[in-house]
Amino acid sequence: MVYLQDLSQEDSIVNYSNSRKKVVIKAFDQLYIQVSSFDDGQLNFMSNDANRYGGGRSEADLAMVAYTVDSNGFIELPIIGKFELLGLNSDEAADKIREELELYLNAPTVKLSFVNKNITVLGSVEKPGRYFYASEHLNILQALGMAGDISVYGNRKYAVVIREKGDVVSKNRVDLTTIDLLGDDSFYLQPNDVVYVEPLEKRKWGIETFPWALILSSITTFILVANYIKNN
């Protein structure tokens, strides 16, 4: 089964419009906030350099100094206190924090990024599991590539994308074989999405699972019994 089939224009270039929206902040997200200013390092209460906290800058290190968004969409910053960021993208949140920090620091600059962004790929893929990524956007084909692609007995026509948005969990069945996927809302995944690849129906009776040993043993037994009865 071929992905992204275009039966009408097999040899031509096909362009699809699919705007990549910036990820917005949701409850329980982990945010890494990097603040620099003209103040002395000791005066910058938002400084999170390696010397101050120890360690390098791996995902685990960033998680240690990250701010977790609470169920109401707030984070709690030093001195400033609780700060609402729910529904803002990383640039909007950084600007909002910078404006507040200007009351305390000399010419602050703020960089905000998500920590531990991940998707989960399950079902009939070569390497099911939870995968972390650092890029701003990740599409469904890249996610399948991270999981080693769909296995021999996986359904290459359909995949299911499960997505949480607030208190609502949605399930969208995506056709991987049509070129129209490039313009579909589910082409680009969101953090914490789950991609499930359905097994083929024939997998139930595939050569790996079909009880050949039992059948051959039964045939052999039948032949032996028939020969015994015939000779006696």
C-alpha cells in the first residue's frame, strides 16, 4: 500500500495548503523559561544558568528547572507570583512575562519553550512506544518513521489519532494513502497525541499465527490411523 497516492496527477508536483499553527499552552504543560538581562547574575532572580542549578541542558535537566502549568493555566514565578499563560503560544507567553519582568529587571529578554514534548505510537508498528521530540512541529509520517514504520501486518491505509483538548478526547481516523492527507488537520500532530495503527484482518490468520503445526500433526495422525486400519 502506497502512502499519499495521487491517481489523477501521478507525475506532477502537488501543493497543499496546511498552516502549521504554533502550539498553545495547556494545563499541566512543562515550560522552560530562560531570562537574561543587564543585571548582575545574582540580581536576576529568574536566572537559570547551569552554574546556578547544576547539570547540563538535557531534557531531564530542563525538566528539573521547568515550570508546570496548573489545572487553571497558571504558573508561579519568583517574586511575580502566579501568572496565567493558558491558551498562549510560546512567543505570546514570552512577551507577557517580559513585560512583567521589566518592572524588576534591566532590559530583560525571555525565551520560552516546551519541555518533554512527546507523542505515543501504538499498534502494528515496528517499535511502538513514547517518543520525545524538540522540533516545533511533527507530522504523522515523521511519527511513524520514529516508530520504525508500519509493520508487515499493519493497516497502511488507516491510522487513528487520539487527541486531548481540555476535557474532550477526540478520535480521528486518518487515511494514509490519500494525497489529501497533506491538507488534513491531523497531518501535524500535537504534543501528547496518540497514534494507533490498526492491524489487518488477515493478521489473525497470518502465516505466523495460523496453527500449521496442529493441522499438520492432525493430518499425519489421520494418515497413520488410516494405514493401521487398512493393514489390519
